[in-house]
Amino acid sequence: MAKKKVVSTTVEEKLRDLFALQSIDSKTDEVKLLKGALPIEVSDLEDEISGINTRIEKLNSQIADIDEKIAKHNENIKTAETLSERYTKQLDDVKNNREFEALQKEIELQGLEVQLSQKRIKEATDEKDKKQEILTVTAEKKETKNADLAQKKEELEKIIEKTEKEETTLKNKSEKQRAKIEDRLLKAYDKARHAYRNGLAVVTYRRGSCGGCFNRIPPQLQIEIGMRKEILACEHCGRVLIDHDIAGIAEEEMA
């Protein structure tokens, strides 16, 4: 059976709990920031190398097909040369001009067959050389990308090793803190947190301005924030606003 959620009751408690959750989540963001763009860079490099491998496989397949064509043409040349030799020997045994001309025509045809196959071999060889050149360049590119990937992975692993314990601790703290906050507020908190790049959903007001968007807060709203009678949000960015005293109490409780 799921454990019943116990939430804060007074507005002041709710504000403290929200600010405490924000502080924990902000620390988590700072830890993740240490990784920077490395996870994305690693993923991009892996995708790029996968694409290069596919291209290499395709090039190898094309080169194999060309080799097969060259082999067939060489076989054609051997066959034509064998036939040409046979017909040439038969010339010694001809009985009339008609047989002689027929054999000469066959010898000529086999010669043309040899020339055609030689031409096709040259064309195929030129094509193979081009494919081989592309393959060499692609393989070198893969080698460079693999080296980059190994370096990025090593950097990422070192950071993960350094921050994994802290991330786990912060995650556990965040889950415990979330258990104190009612679902309605959590939903609003998560929505605001994901709406901004800095992840700030709960902020203090400073010198009469919102600590999130820095727009001016009307004097009456500043008074109401200090009274802690209700949860109030910035009319410009929607972030929950709290006074410095509440923030100080929340920080002391977390210490």
C-alpha cells in the first residue's frame, strides 16, 4: 500500500517547503551543469560514427560488386582468347573460302569481345579507385571521431564519478521534500521550473523587484508577500515570490 502523503498546512510552511525544494533542485542543476554539453556531444558523436560505419559498409559492398564485375570480364577475356586460338587453328583445315571467312569473322568477334571487356575493366577499375579513395578518407574520419569519442567519454566518466554520489543525495532530498508539498503546488512548481532555462520557480524579491525576471513588484504586493497569508506569484513571469526571512528560515532548516 502506498504511503500517505503528509503535506504542510500553513501558508508559511508551504512557502518554506517550496523554497527548500527550489534550493535542492537548483543545486542539482549546478551539479548537472558540470557535465556541460558532454552528454549531448557523446551522443552526437556516437550517432555520427554509426552513420560513418553505415557508409563504410556500403562502400565495401560497392567495391565487392566492382571486383565481381572485373572478375567476370577477366573470365570473358579468357573465354574469348581460348575461342580465338581454337578458330585460328581451324584455319589450317578449312576447305573453302566460305569456311575461311566464317572463321575469320569469329576470330574478329572474339577480338572485339576482348577489347570490350578490357574497356569495361578499365572503367570498373577507375570507379573502384574512386570508391577506395572515399573509403580511405571515411575510415580516417572514423578514426578521428573514435578518438574524440573516447576522450569525451573519459571526461564524462570522470565528472559522473565525481558527481554521482552528490546527485543521488540531492535526488533523495528532493523526493523527501516533494512529499511535503501538495500536488496542486507541485504541478505549478514543475510547470514554472521547466518554463525557464535557469529552472527557478520560487524566488525572493530584491530591492522591490522579482528575483526571477527583475520586473518591479508593486508596493502593495510586497506587503502581502511579507504577511505570508497566501502564495503569491509575480504578475510578469509567474514565479512564486517569497520574502528574505522565509528564505533564511528554509536555509537554516536544510543546514
